[in-house]
Amino acid sequence: MIEISHVDKFYGTFKVLDDCTTSVSKGEVVVVCGPSGSGKSTLIKTVNGLETINSGEIHVDGIKVNDRKTNLSKLRSRIGMVFQNFELFPHLSVTENLILAQTKVLGRSHEEARAKGLALLDRVGLKAHAEKFPGQLSGGQQQRVAIARALAMDPIAMLFDEPTSALDPEMITEVLDIMVQLAKENMTMMVVTHEMGFAKKVANRVIFMDQGKIAEDAKKDDFFGKPRSERAQLFLSKIL
Ligand code: ADP
Ligand code: MG
């Protein structure tokens, strides 16, 4: 579903991604971890073209992302992305947040989009908050709305960039529970997170990044059993 092949990216002379190669198969859950500044966010954003690359290739569902001829907004509409800071529209109600892209981008009728949005709100346990504004919700609730909004677009894959790192501890579980559920329903997911409990529960593979390189790309059990690189061992010993 996602193929990243020999990707390099520079910010000026700084090499933020260094020969990154990996893939995510349909239905697979891949967790990306590593120290701050190692390039995790940059890597995940290259998948839907939110960051350009300098060399290499990226394909999503057979479509080349780094190609001028590719309709990036169309591709992005099929890939759900959830960020650390929710990024909901503050001036729109929860329901309106869920409806907007469905009608504007997918051309669904208002009624259809609303029904779909409310069903997803129910699924993330927030039906009672449909008419509130994002600012009236807790961080955990806002993030669940953001996930519902992404799912409303019927995505072929979901990208998460540290979806729980801005949340108070008691709210982390309510967001992770929804992500676990999604994983169990075989959603294709690439998840940047330091929540190793989540990784242990549902990841198929774990990628460890260090200084722009994919230092380790291993099956979950191999990664937690015995990480190959010393850097990954040290990282795990600090956060587990
Ligand atoms: P991570 O998500 O692993 O913390 P990032 O992908 O956000 O890492 O950033 C990797 C490196 O690239 C960091 O050193 C960061 O300072 C640098 N960087 C990120 N965005 C930019 C930018 N727009 N311009 C210059 N440097 C950047
Ligand atoms: Mg980051």
C-alpha cells in the first residue's frame, strides 16, 4: 500500500532523511519511533506529499507521490492523517468539522455526510458532543473527533504523527483504544508514537529512526526481543 524507496530529503544542507526504504502492506500496522529530531514527522509527511523529497520514490496504492502529474489533493483525500495537535477547525462545530471535506472533496450530499459523521462520532463515543465546538472538548475528545473526521473520508490508509503526545495521561488510553480498534479492523496504519504498549499490542513491524536513517525495521517481536542496533537498545531501555 505504501512504498518508500531510497528517499533522501534535505533542509538546506541538512540531510533530514537519509536513504529511507520501507513499506507498509495492506492491513499492516507499522509503528515509527526514535529520538526527537530523527526525521519521523518528515518521513510520515512525505507519504502524502506534505513534504517533498529530493531523491527516491514513494508510491501509495500504486500512485507515485513525488510526480508532478499526480493529483496530490485527490491522493491526500484518500489518506487519513492525524496530528499531535488535532487541527480541527475551531470555528466549526464537531458535526460541521466532520461534514466539510466529505461534501467539498468527495461531493457527498449534506445529509449523507452528516449521517456518516454522526455514525463515526458514535463510534468514537462522542455522539452527545455533536453540536459543541472543538474548544469545548478535552484534548482526548478533540483527537477522537480528528480520527472520526479522517475516517469519514473512507481512507485507504491512516497516518498518525504522535497522536497522544499532547494529551494528559488519562486521555491517552481513550485515543489509543480507538486506534487499537482500527488496527483490529485491518486498517493500514503508519503510526509515529512512543507508546510502546500500543506497538506491542497491534504493530506488525516497528521502525526505529536515528539521524534521518531507518536504523531498524523489524517484526514487532524481534524489535522488542532484541533490537539489533545499540541506539535502539538504548532508546528502548529509556522509555520502557
Ligand atoms: P521528529 O519528528 O523525529 O522529531 P522531524 O522530522 O520533525 O523529527 O525533524 C527532523 C529534523 O529536521 C530536526 O532536526 C528538525 O529540526 C529539522 N526540521 C524539521 N522541519 C524543518 C524545516 N521546515 N526546516 C528546517 N529544518 C527542519
Ligand atoms: Mg515529530
